Amino acid sequence: GAGVSQTPSNKVTEKGKYVELRCDPISGHTALYWYRQSLGQGPEFLIYFQGTGAADDSGLPNDRFFAVRPEGSVSTLKIQRTERGDSAVYLCASSFEYRAGYTFGSGTRLTVV
Amino acid sequence: GQNIDQPTEMTATEGAIVQINCTYQTSGFNGLFWYQQHAGEAPTFLSYNVLDGLEEKGRFSSFLSRSKGYSYLLLKELQMKDSASYLCAVRGRGNTPLVFGKGTRLSVIA
């Protein structure tokens, strides 16, 4: 696609529920990144894919968070047993190779009530 | 680990010049990026420095000193639309993902 697409743009869920956030990167970009951003803070790294494999998942806060990219394109970030502290904007970015700048999607604003 | 510091807020006058500083400590260094982020929107790429010196791109310039762990973003002829957060981000060793600072919220006033 022309840009990085993230769906949904907004998600409100109840504490304890499961959510999936989707990211469709720019066509041909092999690197895909997930970040989350809280109000007044910079983006915080979660996980990075090179192709289909997770090259670095050191930013995932705990085992409730998981992400996949089965065909090396679309990625899904999955959060189990959501907590109010998970509320943030989840940003996805892609780049054609690791030295290039990132192109970010518009993000998914997750609110856990 | 990596640590990135930048001022939280700055205010400048329309038409003026403003310099936003960023200092960093990293394990290895493989490039420094500046991004602009308007409220409620995604960050957009502004500049990239990997060697010492000044990179100029229109009204925006970015400077890097690797020995000092220091960069700045210079915005000239400020416009109201430049009101945004400016994020400094550093790549450490190899192909590690970017680490972002907390951002500097710039307000441009008439």
C-alpha cells in the first residue's frame, strides 16, 4: 500500500478481555516495528520483525503481549487479559531495510476500561 | 543501555529560529533521527545523521557530534504549523531498533 495502515484506529475494551491490533506495512518493506506511546512520552519499543521472524522482542512488557507476522507482510499484535495500564497508542512502523528511517502508521488508540 | 535527553517544552515566535537539543548515551552508535509529531498523529521523518556535521533540508537542519553524544535540530523561519512535538531517536549497535526520547513540545506563537 501507499502507507502503513493500522486497524482499528480506536479500540475500547474491558479489563481482562483479549484484543488484536493489525498493521499492514508498506509493500516491499521487510522490517516491521511495534511501539506504544503514552501521553507526553516518546514511542516505546515493543517488537521488531525482519521478514516473518521476530528479530527482537525484548520490549514486550510481559507474556500477555504477543505478535506475529506469518507471511512477512501484515502483522498482528495480540494482548491477552488486558489491564488498564495497557491503555496507550500502539504505533506500527515499517522500513525497507534496517538503516532506513521508519514510516509510521496512524496508530491504534487502545483504552482499557 | 540507552538514554536520550531532550527538553520537555519550548516556545518560540513565528518567523524566528529555534534550536532543539538532544543528548544521548548508547551502547554503540549507528545513526540519529529526528521526527515531527503533531498532536494525535503519527511521527513523520525529518532527518538522519550518522556522521559528524550539519545536514540541511530546507528550513530544517540537524547537527551531530558523536564524540559529545549531542545533536540539535534547527528550525528557521518558524511557522505556526511547526507547533508539534519533536522526537530525537538513536539507533545503537548493529540493526537494533530506534530508541526514542520523550520529545520536545514546541509551541510557535504570533
